[in-house]
Amino acid sequence: MATELTLPIHYRVLMELHKKFEKPILEVEVPENEEVIDEYWIVPEFLKVQIRKNVETLQRTYHVLEPKLAEDEYELMTILYNDLKRLLVLKEHGGDVHAKIQLLTETLDQLMDEYAIKIRSEFALKIIYYLLRDFFGFGPLECFMLDPNLEDISCDGYDIPIYVFHRRHGSLKTNVKFSKEQLDSLVLLLCQKSGKHISYANPLVDATLPDGSRLQATYGTEVTTRGSSFTIRKFRAEPFTPIDLMRFGTMNSALLAYFWLLVENKMSFMVIGETAAGKTTTMNALMMFIPPEAKVVSIEDTREIQLYHENWIAGVTRMGIEGTEIDMYDLLRAALRQRPDYIIVGEVRGREAQTLFQAMSTGHASYATLHAGDINQMVYRLENEPLNVPRVMIQFLDAVIVQFMWVKKGIRKRRAKEVDEIFGIDPANKNLLVNPLFRWDPVEDKFVQVGDSKKLEKIAQIMGMEPFEVLEELKRRKEFLELMDRKGIRHYKTVTRFIHEYYRRPEKAFEEVMNYEATNP
């Protein structure tokens, strides 16, 4: 799973040390009543994951496997750890990661000389692994944070196993749990890494970890009676692309080509759905269709939108005291003064909704996500507190994607349940006029077009083209996306580069994709 290039640099240093040592550091024993159904390395030779199944109960568990320390080894490592912290406090070091690693290893060498420990010994490598894990990583949570297969990490209290959600195996209990002292210290560490303070006086924290993952933590037993707790929603270092949405079955090429035309022609839409429906993931992928020279402003509570786009201002809210808080409404109001071509709002949940729809009515292409199960729920939420958007303004929304999470055989899958167009208000009863366009068929697990698009007709009028010409262009873009899929083009920078090339020179873009080799960067 892990490769040397994707690992943090301190683990690459560790692996170089291991090359001089022939014996395996990690020893794994599997009980007779369990069988391994999946396994992969996180840090080669040091940190491994096994998914095991109990042959009697059939329960699957997630096992974190690290080098084992004997009791006397653990005591010595604790002494070394404390001495190392004491010495490092007295030494000056720069902010560069390489400088910190060099300082740590030099100080460790000094201590090992004092304790007469050989640097190439098995015990020394174990110590170095644990020290690097705790000094530069997330300590006992390191495996979960580095595993790209995990979506959620959940700790419910003292001496309760951590649960994770695995992309292939679903919800799993792990072999990791923490005592009161360990868990309280870990929650403090997570909040410190997020730049937030948590205590008995302030026991509830929402924060963002350095890698962008969402953290929700509680401290003590007053708010959560089973003890301190935390939930981490993992952040992908590389965002999903439209090609990924095709491969996962969230959308098909026809749907993606349709939204490509909508984005190009500055038509606004929302992605709605319930919790964990993948709304932001879909939004982020569709925003890769934004033309290369357009000015983009994104507004979020937690930074999740990732674009390979130069002309982009990424706004994030800030919590504060004494009137220094900057919320989404403030950011959106400022964004309208920046003359953006495209406005992206991470999630609409407050007074910024009215300003967003005003932006739509004045010609700004606006995109947002919203918690709602269908269009009726969306309209109800928009019209009532605290959003209070008049129905006459909702008609400026061009399209709606209703997305949901489909669980099949314990595996979570996201699907665009339906796509609807909004094209006005009925003057008689004031209801929104909705044109159903696509529906997802759960039996066949495929998308069915149930109506003709009125927005494509509008695009034809805007561009001075015949409707059949727009349909031909839709077909060409569908073929272009399918070609990228066949060629194995997945990295978001590469996908965006080819989309930008299509805007400038469509025929040249087809030719370059056709000649693309999967080994290219």
C-alpha cells in the first residue's frame, strides 16, 4: 500500500537505517480462530495493517501491527523519550523538517552512546520508530492517519476499542483502545495540533488537523459520560476527479458531460444529500470543469475544496472573540466585491444563503452543498429559519444533484440519486417548476435519462447554436471523459490539465489523451 515516495520523510530515514539490518523487525502471529482476509504495509517493515475474520463469529476486525517491546525495553524507551525531550528543549532548531530530524537523530545518538546501545541493533530500530512516530506523527493514531483506505476514525471513550470505516471492508472494530490517562493526553495532543484549546472548562471542540481532516473532540466525562472521545473525518491528499466519479459509479459520463456544459456556461447548481453522502467530494470533482482563466472564490468552514487552478481565492471562516469572528456571510459578502466568475460555498447553513442566491440572480455562477434528502426538503430548508431565502430567488438555481449513500454488502457507495432542473415558478400556485432529467435505477445500478434538458436549450440560445449542435458537443465531451478513463488518467492535476487543454484546443486534447502513457506524471 505505502511507497517510499508517499511516506513522510522521517519514515524514509528509518527505512534507510533498516536496510543495514537483515532481520525482520515486525513479527506477526495470527490466532488459529482468525484468518487474514486483507493486509498491507503502512510503513514497510515497521507498521502493518491486517483485516482479520473470526472463523466462528465471522466478525471482521482491523489490526494495527507494530514492533513489540518487552517490559524492560519499554521502560528503557520511556527513559530515553523523557531524556530526549529534556535535551531537545535546550537546543535551538529551525522550522525545517530535515533540520528537526537531523537534530533528533544526533541527540538520540548521544543518548544511545551514554546507554551503550548499538545504533544498528534491533532494539535501537524499534526505539527510533516509536520516537519518530510520537515526535513527528500522531503517536498511537499514526496508522489510522496514514492509512488511505480509512474514511472515519471514532473513539467513544475510555477502554473502548476504536472503530474505523474502511473503504473496502466497511465499519470495523480495531485492536486499539486507550486508558483514561492515555485518551485524555491524546485528545489534548490532537487539539494542540489543530491550534485549539480543550479543557474541563471548554470540553467540546471542532477543529481542523494539519492535514485538513475534520476533528470533533470532547474532554472528560461531563459532556460524554463514557469519557473523552474524538471523531476524525479523514482528508484526501489528492481529491477525487470526474474520472473517479465515473469509476466509483457516483455518476456516468453523460451526467458529467452535462455538468461540464453547465459549468462552462456559468449555470448554478447545488449538491444536496444527507450526512456522508459525498456532497463535497462530488462538488470538488465537478469544479475541475471551471475554465482555466476564470476567477474563482471558495468559502468554507473547513478547507476541503481542492482545485488545480491559479486564479482562485480560498476563503476559510475564523472563530474569534470580542467581535473578531469571520463567518461565511462575511466571506461571501467580501467575495462579491472581488468580481469572481465562480463562487463555491462549502455548505450553506445560515444567513449566507440569501447572499448566495442574490449572487445567482446577478449572474454569478454559484455552487454549494446543502443537507437535504430531496428537492422538497431543500426548498423547505431554504425558505425557513435560519436561511430565509424567498422562493422567487430559488428559481435562479439551474440544477440540483440529489446524492445519497448506498450500502451494499456492508460497503458504502455514493450515487447521484437524481438530477433535476429548475426553470421558474408556476404563476398560478407559486410552486417551483422542476424538470426531472436523470434518475438512478437501483436494480441495474445505472443512470436513466427521464427527460430532455431545458438548460441545454438555453445554452444553445446563449451561444447562438442549434440544439442539435449542443447535443453533439455533449456527446464529444462524454467521449473525451470516457477516453481519459480508458487511458487510466486519474491524478487531479493531469485531469485538470487535459480539461483546460480541451477548452483551448479540443482536437489537440483528444490527440494528447489518445497518446497518453499511464506512467506519465
